[in-house]
Amino acid sequence: MDADAQHDSHGQGYSVVFRAVSRHRGLPELTRTSIRSGLVVDDNTANIATLVTNVGAIKTKTDNLPADTATAIAAIPTTDLSTDVGAIKTKTDNLPADTAAEIAKKDAWVLQELLTQTKTPPTQNEWYTLLSTATGGIKLLSLNPYQENSETNSKSVEVEITIDGRVVSGSLGLINEENHSCIRTKATNNLSQVQKYGLGLDYNTFIASTESITDSLIGNSVQIRYRMTSAVGTNQVLSMTLEYAVLTKVT
């Protein structure tokens, strides 16, 4: 402050008149007021404390960064994942719309329509495919060959079943105009000398029986073919009938 001394006109001495002059004209009014009042005011204490906390949190995160951040970033894989994602999408596109309902279904053997193939006449030694390779669970229930000719002669027919890569075959002696069952046994000659086991997997020879044999042969992949090895007779007929079931999801 500046003080001007003025003489009292009454001769009573001097009186001092003080004029307040700010020597801090560049400071904000609040600061000047604080200074004039002789007080030190810290209006930002709470904000500074929050800032310190946040800086500490940032430091904690940066402390975990690798020493050479640029190298670490460069090592991040940049492989194009579109191919892999596309492959996953292709598989999920094939899922049923109602997955829960599909999962609730049970596996069951569903009987198929009788499969019959007839050759009139057959060609000697030519293989005919009765069942093309079927997959997904196949149960062979019965295989029934039949032949007839004007001479009423018996004929020899070979049958070959390929099941899951294993080939089982045998020669069948078919009586004229008789229905036969194709069965598997441990022997190749006289039925009266062997036990008959239908299409049981443990026996590796096919023979023909005029008795009704019921058994099954199960595989994931099955193919059946046959041929007549005897000379073809007059008005020769050769047929093969298959009864089978397919493993199917059912409600």
C-alpha cells in the first residue's frame, strides 16, 4: 500500500491515509482476495487427491507392460482368420433349426421296404449289386435268393457281402422254384452237419437253406452283390430279396 501524509489544517499533526493498491494485478480476483485477507486457500485439494488415485491406477497397468512394448505388439499374430471362421460357419449352417428337439430324438432301427432285384435271364458269372454301399448303421435281417428254369435244375449262386471293409462270401446251391434263406455257418457242405446261425458275424461261409432263418448282421458300411456261376437255363429267373433296417433318429 502507498501512504500519503497530509497536514491537518487544524494543526493537529499529520493523519495517514492509506490507499490499497494491488501489487498483483495479473492474478485472478479470488487469489488477490485471498492474499489481501492474509489467507492461503486450497480449493482443489479433493480434485488433486482423485488425480493421484487415477495416476496410481494407470501406473499399476503400465507396470505390467513388457519392457519392449513395440516388439511385443509386433509379435501379435496377424493371421487371416476368415478361412477358419468360414469353416466353422459351414458346419453350424448344417445344424438343425431346432437343435434341442433333434437332441431329444432316440436312435431306433427302422425297417425299410423289401429290396428285391430280379434278372430274367441273368448272365453267367456277371456280378449284380443288390445294395450299393450304404452307411450310417445298417442291420441285415434276411437275404433270400430264388431261381427257376424250365429244366428244373438246381443252380449255384455266389453271394458277397462287404461289411465295414470285411468281405464275406459263399456259394449257394439253389433248388429250382424253392425259397431259400442265405445263412452263414462254420462249414461249406451238409446243413445237417453244422449249426445254422443266420447272418451271424462270427461265421464266414454262406450256404442256402430252405428253412426260415432269422438273425441279423450289423455294420456301418454295407454292400451286397451276387452272381450265377452255373450255366443259365431256359427261361432262367434269378432274384434276390433283402430285408433290412436303418439306424434312424426318431421322436
